[in-house]
Amino acid sequence: MTQEKQRLEVPEGLNEEYYQINPDILASFSKYRPPLNIFKFKEEVARVTPYYQVGQRLSNEQIEELADLVKEGLIFVSREDHPVYVKHISYQLDLVLVDKNLKESEVADIFVQALTMRLTDFLDQPVQAVFEKLQEDVMVLTQYLWQDIHKIRGLTRRLHREHSLSNHSFNSGIMGLALYAHMNDKAFAAGEIKRRTLDRLAVGMFIHDLGMTKIPIFIRKKDKPLTGDERTKMLQHPKLGYQMLSKLDLKFPEVEQCVLEHHERVDGKGYPQHSEMKDLGKYGRLCAVADAFSAMTAKRPYAPLKDPLTAAGELARDNGFDANATKALQAMVVTQKHWKAMAEDILKEQQQGKG
Ligand SMILES: [Fe+2]
Ligand SMILES: [Fe+2]
């Protein structure tokens, strides 16, 4: 048996241009035809040189050699191939937790791609098998956040602006988690939050609108006012979603509250049950705020989007929402710099659109 060679420590500067590939990442590539150019680090000259080009086919011997080189840490891909790499890794999201060369912004990009894709699949086909894929990826996210809950900030920088059911679901999930993190900062630091709670809350926030999948598409997509019957149908989506939870094995209060209560209002003017503050759960009240904020800050056919500062301000003045949650939301968007930049961006775009 040959002794295992030591893995190359990435020389300084190389990480700026290349990602080092580990065996897990290699295993996720197509074996004979990797999806992107591959480079090899030549120790003699301390330089990276081309090893494989997209379009070629690797022989069995080369595949073996490549696997050995990867083990030694000598194989890299170019950061110029970031879009391919991101797309590829988004299909096997757990790799982001093992790839130490990814920057925080790159990880955030990958989460956006992966979770939006899984949500699209699940909301097209809301069955157990498709849900499991989504759940696996949500668990990768919560594992990532468990290491440092403040990393959620990087994801709130990347919210979708165009409305679709999956974009809205993604945004609501991220906003719900960001708000929860903001409101429970001390409890997280003191280790008082259970991992299980974070996991279930994340799932609940992401799938809060699953009942919409039972509403006919022509009603969901309608850009004119709904008729009485259509509206009655639409207002059932929280209940319809709630009924779907047992088949998905999701009978947890965090998930149930998000799905059933996200359109309830603390003044009793919401739906479907016209519950009041005392009857609503804290996760339901939180989801209501995250959902409303996400709806207001995305472009819809019948309404222009509001910038995050305006939206948070309006919610804070609305008596239908839990004041603790809306105050926290407002504090969050006012104190974190990127929201202001986003607001300025939106205003500029709107002015240009009108001009
Ligand atoms: Fe909804
Ligand atoms: Fe929603």
C-alpha cells in the first residue's frame, strides 16, 4: 500500500482565481464529461495549467488519474466558470458545507438558485417525494445558519424582485428566518433556541402558501379583480394547505401556524378563521409579517413593488400585524445598510421607468 500523499495547501493568491475541487465535488460531476474546464496545479512550476476542456471525453485511465490528483488537492476549476459551478453545486447543495473555498457571497448565490429551484419543483408537484428534496436543501440552509445565524443577512441581499409563487415562497422563507433571527438574537447567542425549532420554522415559512397549488391557475394568475366565487376559492388556500400537511408528515406547530395563520390579522380582520391576537401562535404572526413584506416588495401585474423601507414602515403602522414583529422588521431594514441601497436602487429604476 502506498502512503497517502499530503493534500496540497492552496498557495496564496490561487483562491482568487480558482476553486480547489475535493472528491465530493468531483463525484458530483459527470464522470466522462465534466461540465466545466479543469486545471491542474503543477508543483514544479507553482502554476495552474489546463487539464481538461469541456467537450472532450475522459478515458478510464484519466478518470482514475483525476481522482488521485483531486485527493492530493491539485485540481482546480476557474472562478470564471462560477455560473456553471453554482448551477452544478445547487443540485447537490450539501457540498456548500464542505467546500471551504467558497466565499460567503458565492454560498448565498448557490442557496438562492438551489432553494428557488426546489420550491418551483415542489409547488408544481406538491407530493412527498418532491418535498423531500426541498426539505433536504432547507436542512442544508439551517445547518449553515446554525453555525452563525447572522449569515441570513447575505440571503436577504438576494431576494427576488419579480413575483411568482416560488419566488414569493423563497423571499418569505428568507424574511421569516431573518426576522426570527433578529428578534431572538440574544436567545441564539445564549444557546436557547432549539435546532428543531429553526428547522421546522424554516420549512413552514418556505411552504406557507402550499395551499395555492390547489387554486386553479387562471385564478392565481388573473390580473383583473376576482369575482365573488373566485375570491371565495382563493381565501381557502390556508385551509387547503393545512389539510395537505398530514400527507407530508408535517404536523408541527411551527409549520401549521405558518400555513394556516399567515393571512390572519391580530385585529381579527384576517382569514380564514378571523382569529384574534390571543388565538394566534407566534410563528403564525411572524409568518404574516414575512409574507406581507414579501408580497409588497415584489413586482406584481396589478401593483408596483414598494421599496423595503416604505413597506416596513407601512406594516409598522398597520394594526393588523403583531407590533413586536413589525417593529423588529423596521429596525432591521433601517439599521442594516444593504436595505437602504436596495431602496435607492428601486426608486432609481422606477424614476427611469416613468421618465
Ligand atoms: Fe397566502
Ligand atoms: Fe404568501
